[in-house]
Amino acid sequence: MSKKEEERARKAREEYIELLKMKQGIIEESELIPETGYTKIPELHGLAKFGNFVYHNRAFILVGAFLAAIAIFLTVQIATRKIYDLYVLVISTSGESELIWRYDDIEEALTKYCPDFDNNGYVKVGINFIDLSMPNAASEYASAQTMKFSSELYLGESQMFIGDEGFWEYLYGNEDALDVQIFEDLSEYFPEDELYQKTGLHINSTNLHKDARWDTCPDSINIFLRCEFETATGNQKHAAEQRDRAHTVFRNIIEGNVVNPPAED
């Protein structure tokens, strides 16, 4: 064996022995690896550390900020929205009834007769329009309107209904008719020619249609008052409070008692 080969063999044995020692923990790896001139990254502190965190997590921070903004917006909307002094259902079963484009004027007219029940400095009448003109139509719109009416009926939030004569037929004039009385019998207090089915007072027998700028309002548009009827929520106290409010507004309408005149322009 030549001297060069002997030298290579000796170095190989030494490297192998050092490797074994390193594996056994006798020497550190740093003792074998020469310095390369690599500069260790200094540890960050304070604002520099925070800035580095923001930079590497900017996507998550932006998404979180967006969701937080939405949550704050919804919270503010809920906290500042006006609570209804009276909640009324306006129900149309035919486009000819004109209710579909009259409910804004009806809301304005009802507001004139509605006191500030909550004593919060303003009066707000809530109108929920429900279109039942297509009860047999197999469409998403018709199904949604029917479901909305059913939920409103059984929740009992509204104690005053305004609807056309087809509304009564919708409830009682078919094989799936309700077997309970929903509306108060008004025949003891009003002439027969002012009522529909003893429960609906014609709007045009009061000044409400004039307040709603509806001089052509037909006899087929009526106001109904809900009688005591067990609600799905079972909150009879709340239902009774809403019923008292509906009676107060109804009495103001038939007496022509404007308690909340509109502000002058």
C-alpha cells in the first residue's frame, strides 16, 4: 500500500471514530463543523417582534378584523333599531285589492292613531306585508309567503290584521279551514253593512282610508282584531299586551282620535 493510500485510510478511520463519538455524545457536532461565516439571526423584541408577527399572520388578521367589523355593525343595528309600538299584518290574496302598493300609506295612516306605548320618544308602526295571491302555486315565492303567514299566525306577535275578503276565504273557505275562531266578533258594536263576516270592519267606514290617501278603497278591505288565541310560544302575557295596544289604536281609529299627528313639512 502506498503512502497516499495509507494516509487516506487513516483519515477515514479517524472520521469514522469521531462520528461514533458524536453519536455517543462524547463530542459536539460543532466541534466537527468548521465556522462558515453564517450570521445568526438576532432575537426580536418589542415593536419589532410585534411587527414581525403581524407580517407573517396578516391574512388571518385581515379576516378576523372583517368578521369583527360585521359583528360590531350587527350589534349596533340591534341596539339602535326602533322597537315597534304596534305590529300589523297586511295580507293580500288578490292583486286587485291594491294592498301590495298601499301598505306604506297604511303604515303612515296607522301611525297617526298610535300612542307612544314604549315612552321612548317616537312612534313606530311595523307593517309586515304577506302576499297570499298564489296559494296553490308550486313556487318558492308562494311557499315562502305561506310559511311566513303561518309563523306570524301562531307566534301571535301581531294582534291587528288588515286584509281583503279573500283572506277570510283563505282561512275558512276550503277543506283545510281552521276550526278555531281567530278574530273578534264585532257585530255587537257596528252595523252589519260596515262589517264582513261579523269580524272585519270596512276601512272605508272610518277615516283610515283617507289618511292613507286611498279615496277609492273598496268595501272588501277590512280591519280584523285577533281574539285570545293560544300562541305557539305560549307567551300569553306578551300577546295580551299587544292585544291591548291593538284595541287602543282600533278605538282611536273608529273615534277619529289622532294622537300622533304627522310633523309639518
